[in-house]
Amino acid sequence: MNYDLDKVYNRKNTDSLKWDFMKPIIGRDDIIPLWVADMDFPVAEPIKEAIKTRAEHPFYGYTQPGGSVVDSVVQRLKKKYNWNIEPEWVVFTPGVVPALQTAVTSLTHPGDEVILQQPSYHPFFPVVKNSGCSIVNNQLKLVNGRYVMDCEDLESKFHPKTRRLMGPGRLKTIIFCNPHNPVGRVWNPDEIEKMGNIVIDNGGVVISDEIHCEILFKGNKHTPFASISDKFEQNSIICMSPSKTFNLAGLEVSNIIIPNQRIREDFINTRAGMVPNPNLFGYTALKAAYKYGDEWLEQVLDYLQGNLDYIRKFLETNIPEIKMIEPQGTYLLWLDCRELGMDPHTLQSFMIDDAKVGMEDGYIFGESGQGFMRMNIATQRSVINSALNRIKNAYLLKEK
Ligand SMILES: Cc1ncc(COP(=O)(O)O)c(C=O)c1O
């Protein structure tokens, strides 16, 4: 079927984080919300139908993921990446962030260190701190408008000389993000291999957050970290979910792939009593999404590509001071606003109070995000157009 993705829906008064909690979180409610990673597109029809059918059966008791839930994950990974996994490698959690928390806790002891590649998705910071660990920043480099990994710096973090300077803990893991939120890189196999070899050869395990793996712009291909080799498979925890791809965040379901038995058992023992299973509607949605969601997804990806092309042209023509970092994946656009010449707090108040556009401030992704804004482009083009015009007009006023 054809989905009308231009249609604007009223999402207010649905307890939507994005639409109903602007005031407490962003500071005002007369803004266009382009912040939290949630799409303004209604879910695929087969997902809605599957949930309605399940809801009609009036028993909502304790639920476990049966063979068909696991099989839908196994089949999805085979279909998308030709990656063959064993059913027992799949562990379900009610979100990727709880899985990251469990993973870091299970792999470290308090006082250890965890690598982040900043700018980083901001919930990674409390995940590391809640485990009693400290953050080691292997900062991404912006080279000619494109972010790249700094593998020399990564290697140096494990060097005995650097270790002596860094304190008594041990570097145990990295939270790798692919596609990367917020910079939008889809790391290629060579880059993944280089990074992975450094971490694993130094005794670390890679936690790979691949929640955005199916949101790719034209010409890009996702490589699951563990699909690189047996060594990578045996030393990683891969976090995936249908939630970003199919806009199901409120149903709270994620599929975590842990091939190594010991790492998996540690993960399961750590989550016991702390991180529950997803709820039954999450499993229902996951199955329907992975099996029947592609017709919807193709149209959404096409629409997002159109939004991206539209924004690029608008900025080049109207506000060339804002540079768009060309994303390869995710529907989150990393905007370099440094040429506007505002400090981070002025930039924040310019976007919210003057332009009345609610994006995420770059500095919450780490110091290297200062001067940047993250824009969620998974909304109708008319909404994007209004937001861009608000920014343009506010900037013209400021310039006068
Ligand atoms: C990189 C990344 N990881 C995790 C999440 C959140 O995952 P969940 O809602 O499943 O906890 C997001 C949400 O935007 C994200 O961008």
C-alpha cells in the first residue's frame, strides 16, 4: 500500500515524549519539536493490525519470546546482512539503553574505564558512570566535513605509558555506535576492522550499538560488527532493535545478539532482577515489523532521502553559515552552526527562544559537540520547511 507521509498528525495529548513534554524538557511548548529520535510517521499497517489482533485475545499474562519471535530476528539478520546467527545468541531487553547498562556492568568492575567516541549519544555517559566506571574519550576527527575514527589515539589509550597516567582501572570495553548518533557515519568494514582489532587485541570486548542499522541513505550498507569474523563474533555484544527503524520506541523491545556463551551468561546473570523482559506487544510488533514492514520502510527511507536533499539545498541557499554534515545513516542531522558565531548557550536560546525550533544541543553529546545542533528530520516536509524558515527569519532579524 501507499503511505501518505506528507500527512501531518496531531500527536499532542498522547503522552508523547516528543510532543507533550517540550515544556519541561526544552523549556517551552510553542516550538517545532525536532529533538528526540522518534518519527512523526504512523506505524506500518501490518504492525498495527498484529497488535490489534493480539489485543483482542484478552490474556495479557507473563510472556516469553517463543521460537517464532527469535526466528524473526534470525531471518532478518540473514536477509539484511547474510549474517547467520544461532537462535540462542538472541537476548531480548526492553530497550537498547538498558542493554548497554547491563553490558557495561557485566564487562567491568567499578574503577574500570570505558571508551566512547565523542561526540556520543548522550545516554552513553550515565551508562558508564552508573557502572562506577570512567569515560575515556577517543574523539572522532572532523576531516573535510566528514567524521573519521582516530585509531592512533585509540591504540595509545591502551599503551602502558598512557595507562600509567590514567589511573588504576583497566580499559575493558568501548561503546561503539554504528550508524553513529549524532554524526551519521555508517562505518565501513575496513574502519570497523581496524577499531575492533585494536580493542580486542588489547583484551577488550566491543559493545556495538547498531540501533540505527536499517536507516540508511542511498548508497550505504550496514555491516554488523560481529559479522566481520569469528574473532569479532566471540568478543562483542551487538545491540539492535526494530524500534528506530519502525518507530516502535514506546513498545520497548530490543534484540541483543551475544554469540559468546560466557559473555552471554554474564549478561543474563547481570540483568536478572534489574532489566525485565519486553512486554508482549513489543514481541508482537517485532515479529510483524521484521516480516511485513519492508514496504513501509522503503517508502519512509525514500521520504527521508527527500527531506535530506531538501534541507541541504535550503541551507546552501538561505543560511550557508549552517553546514550540514552529510549523513550516511540515521534520521538525525548533525548541523555545524559554528559559523553563526554564537557560544553554546546563545545558540541554544537562539534556536529555542528566537527561532522556536527544538533541536538537541550539540554540547550534550560531549565537548566536541559545542557549536553543533542535532536535528531530527523524520517528520513531514512541510514541518521541516516551517522549521527552516523560522531559523532563517530569526537569523535575518539577529543580523539586522
Ligand atoms: C544510538 C542510540 N542508542 C540507543 C537509543 C535508545 O534506545 P532505547 O530507546 O531502545 O533504549 C537511541 C535512541 O535514540 C540511540 O540513538
